[in-house]
Amino acid sequence: MVFILGVNFPERNLVAKSLQGFFGVGGLTSARLLSRFHIHPTCKVGELANKQVLDLTAALSDMKIENDLRRQVLDDIKRLKETGTYRGRRHALGLPARGQRTRTQIKTAVKQNRIERRL
């Protein structure tokens, strides 16, 4: 088992997929981190050298991920609600905030605005 930012990752997992397990790190960000530290995209977590693990941990600790990013998203939604913007009102009502159709397919549209309830 390899620890990256205090999270256990099995040695058989790909490094790129393991990095995407962090909230706020997607495919592009993980690819950039891999290229920055000269790690092959098909490399597994168990094949990483100790220095590479430390470098990845240091880079991830400098980024805004996990709880910091979740808090920022919630603060942004709260700010929109307080200022009374259209998007803020849609968030408060639990309706889609980005122009999705609501006349039909309301169930699908409402699911996309539930970021507040998931976090």
C-alpha cells in the first residue's frame, strides 16, 4: 500500500486513476502531474519511487482539493443565494441553474443541481 496525502492506494492501481480519486483532480490535472514528474501514464502505484510519491504529495498539498474545494463551492453557492441572483434562486429551489429544460425531463435536470446535497 502506498500513501499519498494520507490515503491508501493499492499497488496494482494506475497512478492516473488513483490521483483522480481526489475531489478536484480530474483527467487533465492528473495527466499534467504525471508529465511534470516524468511518470508514464500506464505506471502503477506500486512502481513509483519514494521520491516520486513525495513529489506528488507535495504538489497535491499545494493544490486546492478535497475539503478546501468543497467549502469553496458551498461558499460560492451561498454567495449567489445571498445576492439574490437568478442562479442563486434556482439553487435555493433545487432547480437546474444552467439553463436545462424543465418542461419535460425535470427529474434529470434537478439531479444536476444537487451539488449542495451531495457534499
